[in-house]
Amino acid sequence: MVYESGATLTHVYFPTTAIVSLLYVMENGASAEIAVVGNEGIVGISRFMGGRSTPSRAVVQSAGHSLRLNAEFLEQEFNQAGAVLHLLLRYTQALITQMSQTAVCNRHHSLDQQLCRWLLLSLDRLKGDELVMTQELIANMLGVRREGVSEGALRLQQAGLIRYARGHITVLDRAGLEKRTCECYAVVKREYDRLLPQKTAI
């Protein structure tokens, strides 16, 4: 857990090799991922956007490293209205696009398409082609039943796109995943590439 919903953020985080999921948690404990943050971004945008806290929860999805910065220091730099402000605002716009597209995808596209989108977004934020993810974790991220993820992963494996064994997912055919997913992945990727060209690090 990086931070819980409603908590005042004392630090912001810049994942370098980790992936952090932003989750919305319902009153009954059910949750769904609203965005994923990796080496392209920052965890804790509410701090410099004026909110200081957020209704979402941030959880490490894939273990790794990140850089931590005092939130007050970042706020001061943001308020200087220089290059950092413009970069953080561009990143925030890209993140909002991802959140919006995730909501549309969850409402209108099949579980298989959502799973492909989720795998591709995760791959974009990691080196290599292997993800360490249990089906239960993926189900929690997508807000669906574990059985649905099991069936979806099996279909992708039978199609030769992935290999899944004991919490390890190896992507065998990335191009095949891109063909099988919905347009939501491409929309998000184009916006990140447009707003953060050459994978500019924050």
C-alpha cells in the first residue's frame, strides 16, 4: 500500500521499475483499477493539483523500485510555474485520458479485450515480457470474478499469445495482443506519446 483513500499525501512517488495501481474501493470492499502508473509518471498528483488527498487507493501491482520526494518540495516547485508545472500538467492530462478510457472500456468491451489492454499497459511500464501477477490480483484490478480472468487467460494461452504458470505471465506475441484488444489501449498510448514525447521522465 502506497497510500490509502482519504489520506493526506506527505510524499509523492516516481516508480522506476515498479508498477502502482490506482484503485477505487467501494463501501462493500469491492475495488477496481482506475489507472496504472509506472516509469512514465508520478503517484500522488492530488498533492500538486490542490486536493492534498484523494478518494483512490494506491497499491503496488508489480514490485520494484521508486523514487520518493517530499510532497511540499514538489508543491513549491510546481508553484514556480516553470518547466516542472507544464510537464506535470501534461502527465496529469495523460492520466485523466487513461482513467476515462478505462471507464469506457469496462462498460463497453469484453473481458478478453480488457485483459489484453491491461496486459499491454503493464508491459509498457516494465522491461521484458514477463509479468508476475496472480489471477486474483488481475481480477481485483479489473473488478471482475477470478473465474472470468482464468477463462480469459486460458483463451489467450490457447491462441499462443501468452504463457501463464503459477502467477507468471509471459507475453509470447505482443502484436497478437494488440490486434485482440479494443481501441482503448491505442487511444491511451497515443495520448501518452503525444503529451510525454520520447518517454520524458518526470
